[in-house]
Amino acid sequence: MIEVERKFLITPETRDRISSLGGSLLARKHLHDTYYDTVDHRMVQQDHWLRKRGERWELKYRHRLYGGQEKEEGASLGRPGCSTLEQKGVLQDTSDRKGVLQDTSDIKSVFKNNAERNNVLKHTDHYREETNEHLILAHLEEVFQIRTKTMEMKPGVVVTMDTLLECGILVPLVEVRCVRECYIVRIPRNLEGVGEKGGECEEVRVDLDECECGEGGGGTYGVGEVEIMVSSLTDVEPAAQKCRDLALQLGDCPSLPPGGKVPFCLKRSKPQLWETLLGNGVLRRP
């Protein structure tokens, strides 16, 4: 699955706006996430975010939707909130790790022109999300040469994610605690029906996070996120526009969308790494 999301800043009116759109609160929960990386921070420098929430491991990594890159003020757009862009109608689907290119020049765009399309896509996150521990291990071995299979050859050793912690291969990166409110908002399934009554609708998830950094981090941060999960590359563009349109209705959407809670905490707990990630284009300056 591909996670398409757009962040916005929570305002005092956000919850009222959700209610006015018929949104309903599904849950309010406390989250405690610990993010991990290699000692030399290889993972985050390649836009891979590994976390443990409770007993569950999750890996999110940039979905390189477009094979080429556009430059903006001298920086690559391959960072959270942005997407690398290719003007030749070719997409690269990272679900095939060999990088098979697919011709998508015949896909009908939902945008009026390339400028609008590029603006929406570069400000919308596209991430692959993996929650199967065995697949996470396989991905880490393939991309970062973490040799789990070699470790398994030792008698009696069955490698798990916790094994990588015990061996010191993975170390804590940042700790994030937050109170999350999860909402469901119904929007028209067809973009052309936006603003019209009736018609077929789909449910979109909206999360409001009030975050607090772990020890040594300091500070609080309120950020909202509109999220749509899609299974096909052809669904990314319409999902990106829906996320953008709903985010504009719910909160404060600056010209550059706000960063997430992890960059916020990294800036405070590991400012040198934060600057490095800004410099190589993984993060953007808020």
C-alpha cells in the first residue's frame, strides 16, 4: 500500500471545521513511539523511518513515485512533504525493488495543468509502509546491508528486530509521545463532485496530534494530517489532491506544509543531524 498524506497546523477552529463536515471522532489515544537508526544514521539519510510502537515495528520509506528530480532553490525535492518529479510520464514503483519503470503517459491527470500537478504532488507525502517484521528485516538487509541471514547461520540464533537492538546494530534515534485524535471525514469520491450534495462518498482519515518530545527533546507541537491509503500508482494523484483540498479546509496550510512530529523532535534533540537532513534534502526547513 502507498500512504498519501498532507500535513497542516492545528488551529483553534480545526475541530469545529471537522464537525461541520460531518466528521466523527473514532478514538483518542496516547502514543509512545521510539524511532531507531544505525549508529551512522544511514537510514534516516535515505528517508527511512523505523519505529517501535508498543511491541509493533513499523517502517516507512519514501515512495520514489517519480524517476527524475526537480530542483527548487538548488535542493532536491525528495524529502517529507515533497516528491521527486519526472516530466516524461515515467513512474518508478519501489514495490519492485529492482526499480522497474512503468510508462504512465496515458494516465489521465486530475489536475488542470502540469504546474498545478507538480505543486500538489511535491507538497504531499508518498510513503511505503511496512509492518511485517520479516519483510522489514529483508528490506534492511537489501538496502542497508544489515546481514541478518549471516547471523541466522549461527546455531540457535533466530534474528528478530529486537536482536538488532541487542547487537547494537540499531540504536535509539528519538522518542516521541503524543495524544492522537482520530477522525473520519466523508468526502466526494469523484473530485468533480466536490462542493455538490449527494453522490458517492469515501471515508478519509484525519489525525490530530499534540506531541511532546522525549527526554532531552523539549517542546510541544500540534500537527494534523489527512491520510488516504491507495494500492495503485494511478490513484496517487487524485488522492494527493483530495488530501490537499481537505487540509486547506481544516487547518493552517502554509505554502510549504509543516514538518511532522519527528523532525520537530529531531531539531531539538539532535540539531546537528537535523541540519544534515536539511542539507541533503530529506527534511525541509519549516
